[in-house]
Amino acid sequence: MTVTELVSYEDALAAYDPVMGLEVHVELGTKTKMFCGCSTALGAEPNTQTCPTCLGLPGSLPVVNATGVESAIKIGLALNCEIAEWCRFARKNYFYPDMPKNFQTSQYDEPIAYNGYLDVDVDGEVFRVEIERAHMEEDTGKSTHVGGATGRIHGAQHSLLDYNRAGIPLIEIVTKPIVGAGEKAPEVAKAYVTELRELIKSLGVSEARMEMGQMRCDVNLSLRPQGADKFGTRSETKNVNSLRSVERAVRFEIQRHAAVLGDGGTIIQETRHFHEEDGSTTSGRVKEEAEDYRYFPEPDLVPVAPSRAWVEELRGGLPELPRVRRNRLREEWGLSRHEMQSVLNAGAIDLITATIDEGAPADQARKWWMGELARRANEDGVELAALPITPAQVARVCALVKEGSLNDKLARQTIEGVLAGEGGPDEVVTKRGLKVVSDEGALGTAVDEAIAANAAIADKIRGGKVAAAGALVGAVMKATRGQADAARVRELILEKLGVEG
Amino acid sequence: MTDLIRLTAAETAARIASGEVTAVEVTEAHLARIEAVDEKVHAFLHVDREGALAQARAVDAKRERGEELGPLAGVPLALKDIFTTKGIPTTVGSKILDGWIPPYDATVVQRLRDADVIVLGKTNMDEFAMGSSTENSAFGPTGNPWDLTRVPGGSGGGSSASLASFQTPLAIGTDTGGSIRQPAAVTGTVGVKPTYGGVSRYGMVAFSSSLDQGGPCARTVLDAALLHEVIAGHDPMDSTSIDEPVPAVVEAARNGSVRGMRIGVVKEFAGEGYQAGVMQRFNESVELLRELGAEIEEISCPSFDKALAAYYLIAPSECSSNLARFDAMRYGLRVGDDGGRSAEEVTALTRAEGFGAEVKRRIMLGTYALSSGYYDAYYGSAQKVRTLIKRDFEKAFERVDVLVSPTTPTTAFPIGERADDPMAMYLADLCTIPTNLAGNAAMSLPCGLAPEDGLPVGLQIIAPAMADDRLYKVGAAVEAALIDKWGHPLIEEAPSL
């Protein structure tokens, strides 16, 4: 395997213009599979959610899940697509053991939705990503290859097949070539997938959890010399399954392509695997010849012909779309576009909203999620939502601060405790003994001691230099190991010294 | 007891309902007949003696309890081995399904059981319904009861032969290009291809999904109608199933008449390749229809000349995809799994050994026709021909109520005669294929024996989609007139074996 010495990102962009194509698969959250009545619930014993149809047994037939079609139309409408008046499913023929019929029931040249766009915000500016199509298809089963070095089928001793996933409805959303993103290509890619995920979630058609494989992204990338019209040869990086990875994959491929092209080499059209550990990609299967899927219209299914009345009804029932909602929240929360962009990029909008719904003030909710918690998520390399803390728990911490039971430092420790699995905020406060010392007697004693030990400073304060009180507050906080409410300590000091604050 | 096997299904049901005979007696009589003659005929691949008798006992118990019985309760039936049967092997005439026991019943089977029809067993067929002689079965050919050295037609030769040899009064077939009608024609029995979507395909192992249609086989028009009514009707498990009331086929069969009807004779189905005796009996039938009060008109359907070519692109294309699932991974035959071979190699070895020559030929044809770069020229053109054929039918049915033609150009040919000549074999379905491509309904019923070989000739009646009842109305009239003429049904002239 040859290792290509990467070109620096800046040098790559100086010489080449990146063109991207993003293909996102979304598993719909329907109760039953796309073509049969089997459950789609995750986590069941292998092969317990199967029937003759999703096992592809001889004689079985598919029947279209109406909710699946409805979800597809909603997605299409939210992506500003045209909705087909009449379209068919097609068979995509190829052999693979986890595909029960050895063809995938998909859509080919007649997608349910086509010609749309999705506006995304990048650095406070709007970038329009054009949508080629959104079509319906079914998922395959899941293979586990045992005994090989790579976990892939070649070299495996045996393979385990679980068909619970076979037939789960998928919507594949394909962009038109994304041009003009320039050096912002990685951010545009990430912003697009982020926006799409928000959109899917807001429609209620899928939870779109990337870590659960409910949303998967393939990144197609090519470079062309600056100023050229013709697209270069593309690579297809498969299964890039987090927002951060999308950005990294684009960045890596830009640098790799630039290195290959810069050395006078040519890019091979191939699929590549993305590696989370170091953000690199490696060559997968080289397509020796263009794969011929021998698509033809699925004769077992009647065409899908959504009436215009139904489509309009669905359009009328669409929820407030994420970008609109975000602009509303931005105003409500009093944020700049940039600040709101960071909130979106961090995947924090719903978390903050939920925290506010649990009673926290907006600024506090944002402070925690975008500060301490974002830092932790980043350190741990996980999505913000994956942190083991709930919006309700964050709201509870905010409430404890507000009532004076915690100060900022103690609140931080409480959150640390929750993240460490020590229980809810109240439990952590009790276990760690983090409550602010609010016992007036104990606090009074500490204040008296501090005044006695710092007579000179006390005199200055009595003489009117109120600013000097800080030193005494510090002494009291030290004595109480930080567990006092600093504001209250200050009040007590001034009170005891007979000075107005 | 021998006369029990010669009764019609309608008579049998009546006698069981009245208590004159029991369903068990009827079933035992047919099982005994199978035992006596099927070694010679080889119509059955599997006889479910115990299951049949258990079902028969249940029917008798129902009657004793005074429960109302359906119109075919207790009547035996032979099922083409293309329908899945829970707990009973289903081979589709192929080695590739060796050892597979389906975990579910086809909708047709479920409806038969619900109607208390006794399923005697599964009948022989060309592998995956690909053929016109039943010689392509992996389990050996079936003999034509009229002459055991000749073919019983195909692909449903097991079903037609079981009827003509009185092993059963009812059978189920499937018709993709003529596999119900052509076997009926060459065995002197009645077979109906209902309107596409009229009978559920759920549990019917697919050959060519857009053409396959299950239907009734019997020795009389009324029996076919009674069976038609049991198996037809909307099925939510089959997306292509028509959600409309089943045409009143039984009523039509009970009131056969052609008086005042306009009947078209398809001009294209005559000439070179048509046996003289077949044309003679067909022309006599047309005269008979005129005598019975029909207006006869010649109708030209020029696109029918291209039907065979279009069929041999569409059916193989769909089959190449439908049969991809037989990969040794989940069920059926598995060859070469010695621990050292890859899944891909095992799949290839299994398919090489498990499929017969005709199936392989069609998979290859279809794979080629669907290939990128060839799709438009082959599959695309064939679909255009299909549209033309539909239009020819539409135009024809603006002028006439039904069309008639010979069912098949020749009588039963000798076993082995066309086995090495696929084109000659394909020509047997020349007259039946247009109906499959257009999706409308057709029937074959006996109209005499060809003078030169004494073998049965079939008359085909073709009706518009969802006008299946017209087939029975015309068929019943012809049948009654011919019985009047001959003094007995034609099938009584079949050898007793």
C-alpha cells in the first residue's frame, strides 16, 4: 500500500477547486418495514423480526408501506422538491448474502421527489445545496464476518447474517454536484448534513441518529484545477457516520487528491473507507468495470401515484422547518448569526430548547451546553447529545444556582459528577457535599475570623474603600473551601463593618 | 367406488352435502386411483395422503354438526407444485429447492383450505414453469393420459394429466404464457387464465411477475367456475391484486349462451404451422357458435405476430431477477460448501447444479436483455410491443365481446420430439401468449379430437380484463352443444389406463 504524502490544505485549495456530491441514507422511523409488516424496532434477537417477504422466500411478495411513502413525500417537500405524480420502484440486481432476494427494491429513474434545494448557513452566510433527488428503498440485512483480519467478507472464516434490518425503509437523498464552496467545502458538507439531520428530525420521520446508523453519509469528492470547467474523477468515501467525520473526510480527500494530482498521478474511481481514529481514508474495492445493476421496473409493485390533494395536505401539515425555527430562536435568545451557527454546529439547539422547556433561563442553558458540556463532548470525541446528561438535569443545576444552593464553581463540579455517572444533580450535591455554606452562623463565624485576621484591610473598608472587601471575601471562600455564596459573604462583611454596599 | 372418480366436482360436492357419500370416501377413491395409475402417468410429485384424509374427516365432521358447507367442500384437488404449502415440500419442479419445506401457505392454498377443498398433493411441472411439455421437470416427464408417449402440455402438465386420468376432478395451474390453457387443450380438459390480478400471486413462486397468473383447471366449465370463485378476489398481500368484485363466473357458467353475442376470430392465428385437424375442429367450433346465435367476425390483431418475441425478452428478464434469490444461503440446495470455498463460489456451484438447461438459458437471456446498453433495444422494445398488443385487444373488444382461436397450433407432440429445439417448443404458446402480455382473461376447452391423430383439440376464448364471466358464458354454451352432439363429454373417450 502506498502512502501518499498529503498536501497542505491551503496549497491544495490554491491549486484546485473541490466538487462534492453527498448521498445520505436515512432510516425511516416507521413501525413496520417498507414492504412487509415486520417490526423495525432495534435491538431484537437476530432474525426474530422477519417474515417470508423480508427473507425473500420463494412466492413472497412486497406491499408498499403507506407511511413510508408519506415520510418520503414530507422529506421531499421540506427539501423544496417536486413530487412525482406517478413513479415506480425498480429492482437493483446484484448478489450479496445479506440481500435476501439478491436485488434491492429501490427507485431508479423515477424518484418520488426531485429537483430541490436546502439552504445551509456557513459562517453567517447562506449556501444553497441543490438536491438531485430523494428516493425510497429498502435496507439490506446485516453481515458480521468472523475470522478475517479486516472484518470484511474476504478472508473471513464464516459470516453471520441478521435479516432484522432487511426491508427497513430508507430514503436516499442525493445532492447535485456542489460547486463553489471552495475552501469552505468541508464546512459546507458538515453544515448540509447537520441541516438535513435537523430537518429530518423536525419532520418526525426519523430520529436520524448517526451513531445508531439511522443516518449514513457517502462523500463523493473530486478536484479540478482552478478555473477548469470539467469535473475531475471522484472518489466515493462510504459510511461517514458523524457530522465531524463528514468534515474531516472532505478535508482529507481534498488533500489526498491534491497530492496525487500534484505528483502527476490520476485519481482512480473507487470506493474508500473512512477511519475515525485518524480521519484518513483508505482504498476499498476498486471498480474494475462499472457495476451493471440491470435496473428494471419492479413488476411486483403497482406504481405510486400520490394525489395532488394529498401532497398539498402534507405540505400544509409540515412543521416549522429548522432554519426558520432557528432564526426565531436566535432572536428569542438574542444571539448573533455566528453564535447561532456555533450552537447548530454543536448540535445543541434541541438540547438548549429542551433545557429551557425544563425551566432554565435561555442564557444559562446556552452557557452550559456551549461551554462546559461542549468542551467535554469535544474532549471525549462524542456528539453533544451523547453525553450522559439530560436537559432536565442541566436545568436542575441552573435552578440550584438560581436559588443560591450552588455557585458557578460548585455547579461545574455537580455537572462533572453527573457526567461521571454519580447520579442526578441533587444526588451529586449530597454525595460530594457541594452545597453552598449558607448557614448564617457558620458563615458569620468565618467572616468574623477573616475580619480579625485582616484588621488593616477591615479598617480600610470602614474608611470607605469598599473595593478592598474582595480580599476578605477571598479569605472567607478559602476558609469555606469555596462552598460559600460569594455575594452573600460580601454582604455579611459590609454589614459587620457597618458600611453601605 | 370407481364412479366416484368420474363425477364432476359439482356433483361430488352435492353428494357430500346430501350425505350420499362422505368426503373421506371421495378422498380415498381418488387416493386409490392415484396409487393405481400415477406410476404410469407421473402427474404427482408429492401425495399428501394423511393431510388429505385429515381434511376430509374435518369436512365430514362439519357436515355431521350441521354446519353449512361451501360449494366445493370435500372435493379433491391437485395443486401445481409452484404454490407454497406450509409443512409440505414445494419444489417448483427444480432441484434447487431440494429439501425446502415452506413455512407458509400461499393465499390460493389458504383459500382452498378455508373452502374445505381437499388438497391431494402437488403436481409435476416444467422447472419454474418454463416449458410447454413438462419435460423440463427435474423429476422426469409426465405422460399424456390420451397417449402416454406424448406430452401433457406444460408447464402445468401434472395438473392437466391428473384431471384427464381421473386422479382428481379439480386442479390449480399457473399461466405465464399458456401454462394452464395449452396443457388443458392437449389433454381435453378445461383451463382458465383469469384476468391478471384476479387471483393472488402471494405464495406462487415467481417466474415472470408481470405475466404469472394462477387459475382453475377442471374437466367441465362449471367446475372451473366453482373453483375460480373460491380462489379469486382481492388479497392485501399482493399489491397487483385487483380490488374489485370477482366477475360472476359461476352464474355465467350456469347460464351458458352466445345468442346475440359478437365473437371475433383472430385472423393471425392460422396458416403455416397449424395442424390441419386442429384447424378443422376450430372451424367447426366457429360454425357451431354461429348456429348457436353468435355473430362471427374476423378480427386482425397485427401486433400478435411480435408477441412471441416480446414474451421471450420480458419473461426471461423478470425471471433472471426473480431467480437470483436461489443462492444456497438461506434454503434449498447447497453445493460445494466444504469450508474452503467462498460464498460466491458456493452460490455459483449450487446454481450450476440446481438449475436445468432451460432455466439457465432464460436466466442468461434475461440477464443479457437487461444489461446496460441493451436494455432499450431489448426490454424497452418488448414493453412497447406489449403496449401495441394491449391496443390491438382494446380495438378488437370495441367490435366483439370475445375472441376465439385454437388454443395451440398442434395436438400433443411425442415426448422428446421438441426437447432439443427450443424454438419449436416455444411455438406451442403462440396463441396463448398475447393474453398474458395484455393481462386479460382466456379459457381453453375441448372442441373435439383431431382426425389425423385422435388427440384432443382446444378452443381458446379470450375476454377483456375483468370480463372473465364471458369466458364461462360462451364456454358453457359450447360445452353443452358439443355434449349434445357427441352424446357425452369428450373426456369419456380418454383411455381408462
